[in-house]
Amino acid sequence: MKTRMCVVFLLVFAGLLLIGCDKFQEPVSPTEQSQNQPGPLKKNMERQFTGTVTPIESLEPGITKYPDGKMTMRGIVVKVVWAVSFSDGGTDLVSGPGLLELNTNTDPGAGTGFWWGKLTLMPEAPEAQGGQYQITWRGKATLGPSALPGGLEWTMNFQCQGHGEGGALDGIQISAPLIVTSVPDFSAWAGVLPEGHIKTH
């Protein structure tokens, strides 16, 4: 009796294996799994970009004061556009409009200043799925000689650091140096991003 039960059990088990074998998939290596993931979601991804930052319009005048010949600005909001290109030629997950908040303590007489603020950057690519970057930035400004009319311009060296929120940008970190040049009264300026990065861990 025990022998018959064992034989029946083995036959049933073998039949289940034969029926279900077509449902099993071959093992996939970690490399193949990584290659199959969509670009923006790959782990340990790092991509480099360069670009420009251009002011579009002032949205909030904020507060500007001139104590003792110096200049302080607080809460100014400007609409800007980041336009970048990636060195790998892949999907652009950065370019788009942004809301830039800026603050400064500047001494025009000494030709020095410190600037800081925040930026909400909204990439336009559909692949970003509506995600945004929340970025903080800060850096120093110096007034020096220029070929522009008036002979002077401000040069500002900022460091931008932030992270993605929402859509396909969750978990992506962004960093970039930003070099801004401006006329002496800050009424016109333009920025360059010489080497930025986005990455995930």
C-alpha cells in the first residue's frame, strides 16, 4: 500500500512539473535586468549635461533696500528657462521653465556680494511625467572689468544642488555649477551651466 501511494505521488508530481515548466522563465542576470529598465529609472545612473539659464520675466519684486550704500534683496521671484543638452544624447530630463527665488547681500562699492535662493525646475519632456526638481543655490559675486558698455560687469559663481520630486524624477539628484554674468545694476543677466549632473543611487 505504501509503495503504491509513493508511486502515485511521484507520478502526480512529475505531471505538475511537465504542465508548469512552460511557465518558468530563464534566469535573468542583474545586467540584463538593468538594461531592461527605462532610462530614467535605472539604478546607479549618472548623466552629464551643459546648458544655459535665461531670465524670462520678473514675477515678484520682493524687497530691495540700500542700507549704508549696500544692497539687500529678499524674496525676488523670476521666471527662468534652463536649456541643456546631455553628453550621451539621451532623453533630456532637465530643460524647462523654472521659478527662481533670489536673495542677496551686496556691496557695490567693494564689488562683492553673496547670493542665495531656491529654484523649482519643471522639465518639459513627457518622460519626466510631470516631475519637478527642488533646487537650492548659493555663491559669491564680484564686480570687475568688462568689454560691455560701461566697462564693468558682475560675475557670480553659484553651486546648485537639488532632488527630483514626482513623476519619473523621484530619487534623481541634480547638481551643477552656474556662472552668471550681469550688468552693474542687475537689470540684465545670463547664466551658463558648464558641467551639470543628474544621478541616482
